[in-house]
Amino acid sequence: MTKRIYKDIRRVRWWNQKDNARKRNIEWTLTFDEWWHIWETSGHWENRGRKQGQYCMSRLGDSGPYAVGNVFIQLHGQNVSDAWIGQLRGPQSEEHRTKLRLAKQKSPN
């Protein structure tokens, strides 16, 4: 793959992440170069994604803009877990608990 094609691929990823933030009404101030520097220095560019064991760009405290000083790279699973911190969870009905129990029994893990 040529250097130009690789850079074009990165730019598409940057644009997609920026657009996803816009759709979620989250401010985005990262330039492409800033965004790329964060990914490049993390050493996890090749492992980025939404699956278990992959990495994503996260915001401190899951709040504020995507901006230099407010973002870092972490495992996607940890990011999902962190998003639940401080969230109120209502009581679960017996029916809901039963569905969760059955789903867990069917899970290979």
C-alpha cells in the first residue's frame, strides 16, 4: 500500500469519527494531524475498532469535547464499562432478570 493511499484511509477514519461525534452532539476540535498524532503515539492504530480487545479514542470522564488534552486511547470494552459509571439503573423486573439469566446461560463465555 502506498503512503498516499494509507494517508487517505486515515483521513476517512478521522472524518468518520468526527461525523459520529457530530451526530451525538459532541464537540470536535481535533485537526487531522492532532488526531493522527494521538493514534500514532498510542501504538494501537492497527488494533482500533469496536470489538473485544480493540482500542478506541475516549474522552476523559466521557464528557467534554474531542480535544487535545481531553482524549486518550483505551480498550473499547473499558470505554463501554466507563460509560456506565455514575449512571442510574432502575430496578429490574423478575421477567427481565430471567431473560438476562437465560441469555448468560446460552453465552459461550
